[in-house]
Amino acid sequence: MDLSAIWIMAVSDLRQRIRDRSVLIFALVVPIAIMIVFNLLFSGLGSSESLKPITVRVAAEPDDRVAQGLIQALSAVDGLKVTATLVALSSADDLAADVESGSVTVGVVFPAGFDAAVRQGGSPKVELIEPGDGGLEPRVAGSIVSGYVERVATGSQAATAAGGLGIRGADVSKIAQAVATSPPTLTAEAGRPSNEQLSTGGYLVAGQAALFMFFTIGFGVITYIQEREQGTLPRLASMPIPPRSILLAKVLVSFILGVVSTAVLLGVGALLFSASFGRMVPVTVMIVAAVMAVTSLVLLVTRVARTTEQAQAATSVIGILMGVLGGSFFPISGGGLLARLSDLTPTAAFIRGLGLTNGGAGVADLGGPLAVFAVFAAVSLAVAALLGDDEVFT
């Protein structure tokens, strides 16, 4: 095999592909334009929405310690500007009008005798008044109030259980108050997903890069069919080089175009979305492996298609199908057949692999995605070899 001849033919084809505007359009211009549109649509997706000041008015008896505890709990919430005031129970009828007018975010009404009833193990109801049109601030305030009331209800249940065990009345009240006011024994912290997910922007970039990888790589291999139609291929075959070298040159062109365009798309997308994909070495391994797998599939298409139009149509259909099935446009979740098929596509493996590298994974940790690429490439090449003619594959 003459490597120098393969390289010379590949360089010549690369020059032609660079001059071909359609390659630049489908490899860079169109996907970058789509990323820009996504960036404009989702530019504020990752930022937290700022909350307006929250006003909570609590109607209760002046000596209601549960209501006073709610005032303290609302005032102590970090990151929120909450103004909580205790008003006379007689003004409870005016709370609904104040909430609907917008002067009060939410209103809370503790019925008469609420504190004493809770301490004795009763289950009085608390009324939460929220505006009819909803809104983020009322939902946040309502969640805080509901959580506090649930803790008080737990204290009431503890008091009931203590009374059933024969504990004296004074001690029952202490138990109920201690349970209601004690901090939670179990807490949860936000952690990193076990499979190292990409950010929303990073997912969009990876998905579009994987989708257009099929179109870009197709330009290199499909030229083999074009030259066969134009009569150039027989003249190349008459040169003192193995016929297999001609196809290998086309494959090399596809590989170079795929690696360069995918790397550029990831870089541009990372700038647009402030996304990160991890360290350079494992990311590069992911790009090279994915391009090799997709190149093998496009090579299989050229063995089946008889004309350039057939090859281009088949490549487009397969690219879009792999993009939809692999999650280029939206994640495929669940445990059904569709989700299992999605995991076996190069598109899903590429996105999943970049999620791993984003979480700090090295090359040794990419066994799953790399195995998908290897199996996909091996099957595609084996079928292509079975379908190929003697001129190329023998």
C-alpha cells in the first residue's frame, strides 16, 4: 500500500472540498447558525430568576407560639427578602382582598386555639391564601409555609403518641414543641449526577455537532461515487497504485473533515453557551472515535448507493434518524425499547461520552461510549466488505 499516494490524493480532494462552498455551509455555517439561534432562545435558561420581595401576613392569636415560629422561620430564609408580620385574628377576613390586590404575597390564618390544640395532639387546619393568578413568589412562600405546617403536624402526631403511652399532659406539650421546632435530622445536598451530565447549552452543542458530523463526513466518501459517475475513477484505477488506495484516500478526507469540523463546532459552541466538555485529551479521543464510527457508516452507504443522489439522500436520512434517535434535538429517557436503541447509536454515545469528560473522566473511563463506536464501526465495515466489489475489497 502506497501511503504517499494515498496522502497526495487526500490532499488534492481536501483542496477541492475546501473550495466547495456546500462543505463549509453544512460543516460549519449551518450548525453554527443553529447554535446561535439556540443561544438566543435559551440565553437565560441557566440563570436563576430573581424573586421580588415577598410579603406574608399571618393572622393568629397574639400568644400563638406556632404562628410566631412561622414568622421567625420566614424571616430567617436565606436568599429571599421576606417581610412577615403577625396581625390580629379578627382581620383574617381582609387577607383575601389584600392578597388579590397584590399588597400581600400570601396570607396565613391560624384558627383560634390552634397552639393549644397542637400541644394536646389535635389537628387543626391552617388556611393558606394565595392569589388566583399564581406566580413564582406566591409558590415559594406557600412552599415554605406548607413545610413549616407539616413539621408542626409531625409534632402534633408525636404528642398524640406520647399521650397514648400515658405521658403526663405537661410533658406532652414539651414533646410536641420539641418535635415541631427541632431541625431536620436528615438533609439533602445538591450533588453531581452519577452519569456526569452536560449543561443545557453543552447538550445542545454536542447534539448538533453529532448531527452534522454525518453530513460533513459524507462529502468526503461520496466523492468516490461522483468520480465513478464522471469517469474519473477508471483513470485513477489505471495508475500504478492499488485500487483500494483510492477509496482509502476518500475515507481519509472524510475523517479529516469530520475531526476538524466537530472540533470547531464544539469550540464555537462552548464560547456561545459558556459550556465545558472537559480535558482536551479525552475530548479529542471522543471526537476521533465518533468520526471513525460515522465514517464507517457513510462508507457502507457508498457501497449500497449507485448514484450520488442516492448516497446523499441515504446519508441525510441516516444522519437525521441517528440524530433523533440519539438525542441530538432532545434527550431520550426511560427504560423502553426506544431508550435502549438510543444508547446504541453513535450520536447518543458521543453526547454521553462528552458528559463523562465534562465530569472529569479520563480516557480509561470512556469504555462504554468507545465500545459503542467500535462495535458500530466493526459492523459497518464488515457489511461494507461483504457488499463491496473485488476491485476495492480484495
